[in-house]
Amino acid sequence: MQSIAAPARAGSRLCARCGERKAALKRPKTLEQICRECFYVVFEDEIHRTIVDNNLFKAGERVAIGASGGKDSTVLAYVLSELNKRHNYGLDLFLLSIDEGITGYRDDSLETVKRNELQYGLPLKIVSYKDLYDWTMDDIVKAIGLKNNCTFCGVFRRQALDRGAALLKVDKIVTGHNADDIAETVLLNILRGDIARLSRCTFITTGEDGPIPRCKPFKYTYEKEIVMYAYFKKLDYFSTECIYSPNAYRGFAREFIKDLERMRPRAILDIITSGENFRISTTTRMPEQGTCERCGYICSQKLCKACVLLDGLNRGLPKLGIGRSAKGGAGADGNGERQGKRPERNRSSLQGKHGNLDF
């Protein structure tokens, strides 16, 4: 859990907003010293303003909240449920969780989501990698090791969310990506030279040309303030980090962002603003969107990344779809050495037990 601002001591100053109650915290975003009650109000109002100013929803829409049990998605579910009632958005809300199959991590966090289902009165749908792909992340890590496993999880998770949303027949998916996450993504795309993603990573709504649009109501909300809100509201969330991601590349960008924030809190929003104002040269060739020949998912190649990765797993060649390592031939890894064969699974596509969903 992130560090929490210490409660106000005796003799501390009054709230900078109401001027009546003692300040209980200093807002990481603005450094204002305010009381809890005013913090709740300003936190929720800023999110409401983001929703309204960006026209994220229309009355009557079915909306799936990507729920992992962590602080971001738990606060998102709670706040969106409250704002939906208070401002009469007219939304039909659902919780949508992905079970990656990580023993000792996801099984525990899903118990939190199940409690949230009862606490907030929101229907819950759980979609598992095992059902969709016939692989769990535990299986994948056994096959490929701890390096590059986040590539598989990220690709599979994105499609699993869309497939779960299709089963729920929702109009939109909302995720708990916060300002820190978006700033990290801007930096990562610059470091990787990923022009295609850099041009859209700051969009508050993405995937409008895909199966189901995704929205980020927390785009301008600091992670520390989300933690403070969850702490003071005593929300029920799961705080353990994924056991397979201690060396993830994103973690280095996250540490850099935290260092910048300590020196200058405004840095997070400034990075997002920079990302929003990047202009891609008109001579830059961008990928052309199409659909996967096998599963129908939106992609820019004949086969989507998930199908390529799944083929490698099912053929006993888990590194087949990773990076630029195809030089050794279809039956070799990047060093030209044969990898240990693993018995092929019954399904080599993303058809899964629920059938081949149309996108």
C-alpha cells in the first residue's frame, strides 16, 4: 500500500477549503491541506467533471467495470456507483474480472471482488484464461520462465476483457488506469519508439474502432489520492502486487515517475499534457487495422498477437511470438536451439469453451 499522509496533529491548521474543520491530509496533486470531508467532495467532483466534460457515457448504457480487487478498480467501482446514483447517469453497471490463473495472487484478489459484488450491489462476471485459452499464467510461466511472461498476460488480458464484455453485452468498459499509469505509458512508448501507441495512449476513450470502447475516468486522478480515498473510506481492496511482475519494464518507469513527483507533484499531469500534444509526422507510416483471420479480433497483421502467442505455447515453442526472435526457424528459439516440446493443447485458436465470439 502507498504511504498515507499522517493525520493532522493538535494545533494544525484548518482546512483550506471549508475553513471549519482541521486539515487531515495534504493533497498530493495540489499540496492543499484539507479535511477528510472536503477531500471526499473534491475527489468525487473531479471525477464527475472528467466524466461530464468528456461525454464518457450516455443514459441507458451497459457499462462493465474492469475489477481486479486492487485499489484502483475498487475505488472506481465504489465512486462510479455513487456518482451514477447521485447525478442520475442512468447506467447499468457490472463488475468484470479476469482470472489469469495465478495461485496465491489472483485467487485471493477475486475473493475481494466477490465481496465488492455484495457491498456495492453490482453483478459480477468472471472470465478465466483457462476457459478462453486452455492455459493459466501458472502454466505459461512454467513453460517460458519469469522473463517475458508479462507480454503473454497483457495480450491475453486485453482480449479476455473484450470477450467478457461481449458476453455481458455491454456498451463500454471502464478501467481504473490513473494519471500515474498514463504518464508511465507515455514514457514507455517514447523509450520503445512505439509511435502507434504514443499517438493514442493519452486518449481518455480508446477502442472506438474496435469491439467495445474503453474509458478511463481516473485519467487525471493521482494514484496517491486513490489510495488515500480508499484508506479513509475504509474500502475493501487487495493490495498485494502480482508475484510474476517484480522485474517488469514498466516498474522502472514507475520509479522514475515517483521520483519526479516527489520533486514536483505537477510533473505527472505535465507528462500527460505533453503526450496529448505530440504530433506524429504525416510521413510516418501507421499500422492498418484489420481483423485476425483466426479469431476475428482487431489487429494489424493476419493473426492477432494472442493467436501467435497461443500457437507458440501449444506447439511447445513459447518464445515463438516474443520480440524479433524468429531467425532460428519455426522450431527454434532465438539462438537456433530446439526448445523442449510440450504436448499440444486441444485448441490452437481463441475459440475457447464459450465459442468463437464475433467482434
